Amino acid sequence: MTEGGADTARWVAAEKAHCWHPFTQMRDWCAPESEPLLLVSGQGALLRDAQGRDYIDGNSSIWTNLHGHRHPRIDAALRDQLDLVAHTSFLGFTHPPAAELAQELVALWPGGTLNRVFFSDDGSTAMEAALKMVAQYWQMRGEPERREFVAFSNAYHGDTMGASSLGGIAGFHGRFSAWQFPATHLPDLSGLDALDPAKVAAVVIEPLVQGAAGIRLWPPGMLRELRQWCDRHGVLLIADEVMTGFGRTGTLFACEREGVAPDFLVLAKGLTGGYLPLAATLTTERVFEAFLGGPERTLYYGHSYTANQLGCAAALANLAIFREEKVLDRLQPKIRLMGELLGALRSQGFVREVRQCGFISGIELSREDGTPFAPERFTGARVCQRARHYGLLTRPIRDVVVFMPPYCISEEQLHSAVNALSRAIEEGCV
Ligand SMILES: Cc1ncc(COP(=O)(O)O)c(C=O)c1O
């Protein structure tokens, strides 16, 4: 890939003529005045555009990247794997990277908790797998009346029909409600009392913090309390750690913070360090055993690229980096620095609230009197556009600017990223 202006016009023309982007109003994207950013390379926490300009990857390439771009260890693991084979079917065959990865993933949990790994491609498909497992599990256990899925208001669990049934963001999912299965959405744990627990199949939660809701933090202890409720009533607990997994909250998994082991753990995004689409649904031996028997007990679910060998090799390298580079230890001072730097934004006009959980943060913007901006003003998007001008890439969720850079970001880069945010807020909010 070359860098340079000459090709940029050709790429932009081809892209505007033929690409369709997720979550994007394509009329605006394709408008003559819109200038899509063409990213051509990366190094560490930086991404470079076709003009050779560098930007800090302030949302870790949509919350996926952990150790930076072109990490030598993951790059080498992928090259080594390419010398063997890129992909083979996991349907009817197996391979060493998947076997090793499954073993390493379950070893991250206390013995006897999560012991089985079902691979898929992304957060949505890993959620979908969990939902089908839950549904079939209760049928096979002879409790078909346990059909109800419980999720939380403003939740986000992906965009396949099943996963989106549990989503609580009307703007994303409401239009498809006629095709989704009914799910109960609770604002918090107080709603549990109104349920008939004997009908509940599973509760699903983004532990500690809801991402797409706008980086909303759950109260401390809430996850533990939910686990206790599930235990009391024999209900399965699904922890969606697609965003929070692999160190984002400061511990390897968010569930660790409250000493909780779920019945299903859903992992994606950071599993490969942000390199390749690979996801995993972990569950207990108890659930797995219910599926053993004749053909009618088989889980008929899967995808062509399940357990892709390159993805598994990248994931193994990702886990080795955590072990060998003491990633979590080295992250703690950066979490504190992020808190200090963002803390200074609190006193800035237009900043309603700064929320942080580990290395995840969201800056909620409002008018100076604390009331929300009119939605049609797209203030969050404007601020992110201005931040780009100052060398920082990130995306808003409505008027919450998300900031969650790769863990490898230097202190100096953290300072310049927050400076960029501060200037962008000042300019984008007026
Ligand atoms: C908590 C959570 N679950 C599931 C998903 C869906 O993952 P994917 O986009 O990989 O399908 C996301 C995506 O942002 C997420 O944040």
C-alpha cells in the first residue's frame, strides 16, 4: 500500500461508489464534501492515513486493539502460522492452535468453573451461540418453561437477530422487534423481584460497565448480587465480556473484580489483540454434559471460519504478551494517569460527566447549564471530528466521547490525546 495523495482520490471514489459502512448514514458519507479517512498503516498506538498523517488510535480500532498495531509478537505468530496453513475446517477436524487456545482460556478461570470453549467469529456470533446453548440446555434438562431471557436497559450484545433481541437501545434494534424474540429488560436489579424465576432461562449482563449505552458504570457489588440471585433460582448467568475482557477494566476479566464466575462467558474483540475476527463462548462442564448423547442432543450451530487457525495463533500470542510483558501491572499507572488527566476535563465547560472503568472512559457532553444538546446538532460527532484535527481518532456514542486507547500508549501520547480532547470539546461544543 502506498501513501500519497494521487491514489487517495481514486480510493475515495471507489469507496464512495461501492462500500456500505456499518452504523453509518451513507447519504452523508457519500456526499461530495465528506472526506473519508483512509487508514493505511499503524504502529503501536498510532495509525497513519494515506497522506502520511499520524493519529492516536483513541478507541483502539473499535475497542479491539490491546497491545498496539504491528506488535512484533503477534506479527511473528501470524507469519509462522501462515507458513503452515491459514484456515482449516473445525467441523470434523481440529488443529493445534485451537486446542492450545481452549486450554489456555479455561486455565484463566478457577478450576471447575468454565471448562469448555466454543469458537465463533465476533461478539454477536459468540452471544448467539450462548443463547442457543441456553435454549437447548433447558429443553434437554426437561424444563422447557424456562424460556425467558432477561437483559438490562440500554444493553448492547451485538446485531445478529438473537443477540439484538437482548439489546436495549431502541435506535439500533427497535425497528426489528417484530422478528426478535421477546426479552425482559430491567433498569437494575430491583426488577428481578417482579420476575417468575422458574420461567427465566438466563440473565445477560455487560459486567461492571455498559459500553454502547455510553460507558455507563454499574454500582459496585451489583454483579455479585446478580450471581447470587441466579444461584438462588437456578438461573444461568451470561457475562458478555466482549468489550470488558482482556484487561480493559484493569483486571483480565471484569467478572474477577467481584469474584464471579458466570455460566457463560462471551469473548471477542480483544481475544486476538485486535488483529482478526475470532470469538469464544466459554461454559461449564455441567452445561456441556447436557449436550452429550444421541444426535438430538447435538448443538447444531457453527460458522465456516470457526476457530480460524490464524485467529487462534494471534490469540495465543495475545495471551503470551499478557504473561510475558506484565501488561496488567504496567497498565495500572496508565489507568491512574488517564483518571488524573480526564479529571481535569471535569471543570471544563460542556463536560457533564467523566466516567472511567479501568482503561475505558467516556466523556459526556452537555450545554454549559448541564442540559443535553439537541440531538440533531451531533455534538459528539463534531467533537470527534475536531479531535481528528488534533491527531486523535475516536467515536462518540451520541454525546458521549469514548476514549479507550491501546494499552501500549505512552504517557506522552496519553497527555497529547487528552489535550486533543480538551481542545476539541472547546471547539466542537460552541
Ligand atoms: C458488550 C458487547 N457485546 C457484543 C458486541 C458485539 O460484538 P461484535 O461487534 O464483534 O459483533 C459488542 C460490540 O461492541 C459489545 O460491546
